[in-house]
Amino acid sequence: MKTTERRGFLRAATAALAASPWLARAGDGQPAQVAAPHDMSAMPASWTGKEQIGMLLYPGMTALDFVGPQHMFASLMGAKVHHVAKTMTPVVSDTQLAFLPTVTMDQCPNELDILFVPGGGAGTITAMQDAQILAFLADRGSRAKLVTSVCTGSLLLGAAGLLQGYKATTHWATHPLLALVGATPVEARVVQDRNRITGAGVSAGLDFGLAIVGMLRDADYAQTVQLLAEYAPQPPFNAGTPRTAPPAITAMVADMFKEFDPQVRAALTAAKGFKASAGQGIKK
């Protein structure tokens, strides 16, 4: 739901609730009084921007890596969010959720305020070996005001030569691999180093996106977006990181990445060849 649609929804919902016979005050049969919606015309001019945001889509990416940040970016009034893919064909995620591109890589604006890359598993490894994707990231990333990712998307940024000399984070199970792309691994939910902003695994995309909203607007705006999303996590289990998960669970999940590590290393070796042949002259 776009910001303008949310405002309209709140006004319509308020009117509907005020007229509802089910909300009559107990005992007197009078309609309940519903507070009028906040006068949105009082919003400061700084709450509306003109950002151009390019969010990469590729087959096999993790859906939540994309959806969490997309919700936050789409809440930026005045911003234009582009879903970028190689073609306009629907892109299927690792859980078979399909996404519709809005532009191809060739059609994506050359000057982006935010370049964003989601992560994944096998799909990310395949993307790391795709010369067209790497060339797109290297090109747009050389000029973007913010170069960003969530989860193993940082490894894809690294394959395109965009994390050399930067602090970054990724999914906890793949942290050591960041050193292979010249990045300094940092264990944190969201890591910013100059204009590089990376989020940790999957659900960290919500924190990542909300942090960028606060950066581009202000705290009041970001808190409004957070409240609209009712983002107040209270997970039923405390196993979201290796520090809190039972050791047996952590060991089992780590075992799932045994094949991922050597495959990423092979893909990065091939990507270095790409950078040597096609990446010369790209500004880091």
C-alpha cells in the first residue's frame, strides 16, 4: 500500500468506524466517538523526496530479503522504487514466490540514490556467475549514493567489486566469506561504512530498511512507518542468532551451508576474472 493509499485508508476507516452500529457506546446506544485522523497537510516539506531506488531481482533470491526493504522503501513519499531484472518476465524466488519487474537492467535509471541487492542460496551463487548482473551492479554501484544489500546479497555486491575496503555484514553463516571480496566482516544487524549499508540475514531487512528511512527523512517519519507496519517483533523463540539458539540447532543450520562455502569461493574466483576484464575504470 502506497503512502497516499494509506492516508486514504485511514480516513475511510475512521469514517466507517464512526458509523458502525457495532461500536455504539454500551448503555446509551450512541455511536462511539472516533478521533479524527491527523491532518497530514501539516507534514514538513522534508518528508517528500525524489529518490530513485533500484532493487535487483534474480531467480532464486530469498523473498523476505526483498520484501522487507521494499516495504520500507515504498513508504518514502516521492521516491520511485524500481524492481530491476534482466527481462520483464516474472522472477521466482527460492520459495516459489513470483515478483514482477518494473524495469529491465537497460531501462533502470543510470543515477540511483539507492542500489539494493537481496541475498539467497543457490540463486545468489548463480547470479555471482552472471556477467550481465555483475556488470549492472558495477556500473550503477559506481555512481549510486547508497550501495546496499541484505543477507548474502553483500557477497553479490562483493563479486561486482563494490565492497573492497568496506565494513559489511551478511548472514551469520557466511560471515567469513566477506573477507574474500576485500570487506571487513562485522557482526551486527545493520552495518554502515560510508555509503555502503548492509543488513544481516533475511529478517534484518526490516531493520535495515527502517534505518534507511530514518536516514533519508527523520526519526518521526521512520517511527510513523514503523507504527503503520506495527513492527514490534516478539518472536515465540529466542533462536534468531547463534548466540541465543541451542547449540544443536546452530550446528544443524551451519551444516546446511557446507556446500555453499566452496561454491561461493568458486563463483568469486570466476568473478575476479570478470572484474579484471570488464571492471577496469569502475570507481569504487
